[in-house]
Amino acid sequence: MTKPLSPAIPEDPAALPPGEAPLAELEEALPFSFARPAEALAESISQVGLLRPLLVQREGSRLKLLAGNLRRRALQLLGRSAAPAVFLPPATPDALALALADNLGRPVNPAETALVWRRLVETRGQAEAEKLAGLLGLDQAPKLRRQNFQAAALPPRGLLALAEGRLDLAAAARLANWPEADQDAVLGLFERLNPSLSNRRIWLDLLEDLARREGLSPADLLSDPDIAASEAEAEARGRPAAEAAARDFLFRRRNPLLAELRKKRAARLRALNLPPSARLALDPQFEDLSFSLTLAFSNLDEFRVLADWLNGLPGQAGFRDLLDDSHD
């Protein structure tokens, strides 16, 4: 386990010569304010003033903003052009570690973690970034680091979905490798239907497989009028129905024969005369024709009734037909 570096803070940063930093000239060293609105902080600053100066490092004629991205944005909303800042000299050791420590005193969203990790790797190299990985919680998971590096390449729309928890890291990293038009199409689908995180990964599987099989892009597949018609038809029944319609469209297109078998089996299930306390259902996995049986009872008498029904189930013609479907 890599031990996080202890930032080498100057003996008394507050004793450094005070100064004003020109807000427009500050270059963001680490993107720690992604997807965070600055309006509330601006209101606070307007009432009580700026309680903490910005942390800035000089690099020749350039000024690197190490800490205070959100404060800078809030001040700009208030029309300010400069702000009090502590200026660290170029030779300050572990300045980035100091910036990390300053910013990680509050919750960090997944997009910020991804963006900061990629920035560290690109500016300081893999070895130096790994020394700082512990401060980001990435000290023991190389796979997690790779996914963060990839996810940071998403456009703002995708990063916002990651920041807000509408896209998990694995899906974000995968989507970041797609062409921009495909990213936009998939993100639009996710925004309209808001499927579960697990369903998003399944949909990416379906789209990638279909794209390879049919020689089309995911954007082309999602522009099919049939999928829009399926969504529109189900929309009146609510978002879950629209989500199911889009999922079923992709599934039927990739597995037409299997989809037909599932449809046939679902009809047979509906035709069975099940008692209210028994539930026979298709397995939710898209490529599985198996089914599950759930029995609900609260006492021994109810269980005996269900046991009698269960013993007679194999003799029902509809149940035998249901089992025969698995051999089609």
C-alpha cells in the first residue's frame, strides 16, 4: 500500500507576502469544482466576505490555482476581477499534494476524482501520480485508476452524469472510448429513460454487439424509428414501461428467435391458473429461458394448500407446454 505523501507546507503560509490574484489569469491546476454550482457560495461571500484566500503557485509568468476553484467562480459571479491569495513559490515541494489535501476536506464527486487523476498522470507522470493516489482513494486499485483515467475523457455531458450518479464509473470508462456521436445518442437515451445502473451496462453490451453484427453505429441503431415508436407507445404507462420498451427493442433486434420464444413463454405463463400466493416468472436475464417459482404462505394450512397445487402442476397441459418451449 502506498503511503500518502504529507504535503510540505511552508512554515507559515499566512506570513507570505499577501497579494491579489487576477481571477481571469488563473490556470486551474486540479479540476476540483466540476458540476458544483457556485451561486450559494457567491451569496455567502457577498454577505460575510471571503473567509479563505486562494492558494496559487507561480510558474514563471503563469499562475496555477491549486485550491479555490469554487471560490474563484463564486467571486466571478459577483463581478470580482481579483481575490486575496497565498502565493507559493515555484520550488514549493509537494504543492499538488497540498492542493489535494485542501480540496479533499469535502465530499468529492466521481467526475472530479476522474478528472484530477487524469490531470495528475498527464502533468506529473504515472509514477508521481501513484505517489499521490492515496489522497484520492486510488492507492490499491489499478483497475479503478485505469477506469478513472478513461472516464475523464468523456464530454461535459457524460462527466455530469458521472458526477450526479447517473452513470457508474465502469460504464463511463467504457463509453468514453466510443465516438462522440455514439456517446451523445446513448447519453440521450439514458437521460430520457433513466434506467438502472445495471441496465445501462446491459444496454451498452447490446449496442456494442449489434453494432458489430450489423455494421452500424450505436447512434444509427438508436435513431431507428421503431425504438422511438416503442418508447412513445409505452410513455403513457410511465418511465419504467418506456425503459422496458427500449430494452425489449434492443433485445429483439439482437436475438429475434430468442425474443419470440420469450414472448411465447410469457403468454403461457399468463394462461396458467396460478393461485394468488404463487408466482411463476421468467428469469429476468435477457438470454435465459428459465423461470422461477415463488410461494408465499404464513401458516402450515396455507403451505399444504400450495403443496397440493404444486403436486398437481405437472399434470396441467399449459405447464407441460411451458416446459416443451425450452426444447424449441
